[in-house]
Amino acid sequence: MAKRLNCAVIGYGGMGSWHVEAIKNFKFLKLSGIYDIDSKRTALAESKGIHVYPSLKALLADPTLDFVIIATPNHVHKKITLAALAAGKHVVCEKPVAMNVRELREMIAAAKKAKRLFTVHKNRRWDRDFQTACKVINSNTLGPAFMIESRVHGSRGIPGDWRNQKRYGGGMILDWGVHLLDQVLMMTLPRKITAVYVQLTPVTNENCDDGFRVNLTFNDGLRAYVEVGTSNFIELPRWYLCGENGTAIVRNWACEGEIVKVSDWENRDAVPIQAGAGLTKTMAPRTDDTIRRYPLPKVTCEWGDFYKNVAAYILHGKPALVTHEQLVRLMTLVETIFTSAKTNSVIKCKI
Ligand code: NAD
């Protein structure tokens, strides 16, 4: 790619500054500058030699700018996206793309009208732990899968900024939730979700969800359990995957873990063990002659493929990896989860 694309970052906070650093890794991208409403953040950018636009209007009026990266709190994603598209800029928006499906549809319609890229930074599709879990499930290594468990656990509560205020799009469903739910939607294609049930697990915050546990049922009977906790001082494994012939565990982002598969179904002579105050044969551990242990499969994933795809779309009209259809599906699931939380009921659906 000979041409360099000029981009600007709107919202120079944690994630905005992360994008500014990341852009330096791509020869085909050039940072034109940033804009932030907070003078402390713009002063910091200036101290690093980054050009600061005096206003959003000035940024969007820059004719040399090809695309913008929106990394503001969630409640202004729509407003800034619409302004950027109207100014003829391509848009990469941070997750969650919008507060609800209605907002998202408005953004998609504006992108279609402007004939510009409108996509979302779904960086966690390139997480190695996710790609590993995907490979285990979709290679049929475990036989027919019946349960996918995906969790992230922290112990610091929900951050005390806009993230714990509903009106700014706070809460863990819209934060870590959209990452984990997007991953589960991608790894279970082409199945449809037929039932959703969530329990919120508020501990540190009453304003919005600081943790949740959601159960998803798919049309072929597969189930997924997705959990985000912010008051968990001992974390459970990142992925726990069950198939009819075996189990896989991916313990952490570093992909420690293993696969254990049955090697001899016929050998049913379990010896009862003493378990607590009783005996059990059902729960007796397997002996090595009926199981085999395997390492997790190796995967390679390059997060940079996201920005390569953004450039390929803008320069050569290649299809976007993160599509509008995927975004609407995810946001529909998020809305269904909120409905389940509000009504404390299982929501039947086709998502
Ligand atoms: P942050 O609070 O650290 O930064 C937000 C910045 O936006 C602040 O500097 C704030 O002053 C600025 N801002 C607020 N309103 C603005 C406006 N109208 N115009 C311009 N600037 C404005 O938050 P963050 O952690 O950087 O999160 C920003 C976005 O990035 C959120 O949507 C969040 O969900 C997302 N995020 C994504 C990931 C990921 O892995 N993809 C990780 C963290 C955050």
C-alpha cells in the first residue's frame, strides 16, 4: 500500500492514547492529530508533540483527513459518528458502538448515505485465548460441543469514572460484556441464539451492572455461559469448553491449559472413592488408561489485521471484517440481556 491514510483520534483518554501509540506501528497510517474536550488531556498530547485540533469542527474540516477513530465515552459515539460521516470521513468507533440498536441503525444508515466506512474496533477477536478456544470448538476436537464457558474476573470493582454511570453507557455489559459476547457469537456461527437469561451481580455499584452472568441457548442445543466479575479475588479459568468426548481449559490470556479426552469409553470399571462424608463412583477421577492429555492447539493472530482491513476498505473497497450485520446482532443480544435483567426471566428469541 503506497498511500498513507491520515487519521485523527477523538477522545485522548486511555484508549485514545493507546490508538495513538498503535498507529505508529503501521507504515500506511499517519496520525494527523487528536481532539479532546479535557484541557489536561490536550496539554498532555501537546507535550508529546501531537497536533491538537482546537475543536471537533476544526478536526472534521481538515480536508487531508481520511478517517477518524472515536475513543470517547459511549454516550457520544453516535453524535460524533454522525458528524464525522456528514463531513465525509470514514469512521472507526470504539466499542460498544452505541447505547442501543436504535442508535446503531441510525449510524449505519448515515454511513450508507455517506458511502463511508463505519466499523468498530473489535480488537478482542484477535485475542490468542479466544482464537485457541475457537479452534478447539470448531475443529471438533472434543466431539460435539455442549458447553462454552467464557469468563473474565477482576477484583477492583467497576472504575469510578463514567463507567459506573448508566447515562454515559457505563456498566460491565457494555464494557467487557460486548467483547465476550461478540467472541461467543463469532465462534458459534452459523447457530442462532434461542434463549437468553442473565443475572446481574451488583457488589460495588448500584447505578449500573458491575458484573453479570448470562446463559445463552443455541438452536442446536449448544449452551454458552458468559460471566464478567469485578469483585473476584480468585479468578476462574478464562475458557472452559465441554464436548461429548472431552474437555478443554484455557486458563488465561497467556493460553496455559490443556485438553483431556476419553480414550477408552468401554472401560467403565470405576472404583468408588471416598468423597467427603460419602462414597462416589460417578465422580471418581479417571485413571490414565481411559484418558489422554493433549496440549492446546497453537494459533497465530495478528491484531494489526484490523487496521490493515480498515486501509484495504478505504483504499481498495475490500469488505470490512467487522460488519454492520454483526454489530446489529451483538447489540440486539445486549438489548435482550437488559430485558432479561429487568424482567428476571428467560427471553425466547432468534438472534
Ligand atoms: P477515558 O475516560 O480514559 O477517555 C475518554 C476521553 O474522551 C477522555 O479524555 C475525555 O475527556 C474524552 N471525551 C469525552 N467526551 C468527549 C467529546 N465529546 N469529544 C472529545 N473527547 C471527549 O475512557 P477510555 O477507557 O479511553 O474509553 C474510551 C472508549 O474506548 C470507550 O468507548 C470504551 O468502551 C472504549 N474502550 C475500548 C477498549 C478496547 O479494548 N477496545 C478498551 C478500553 C476502552
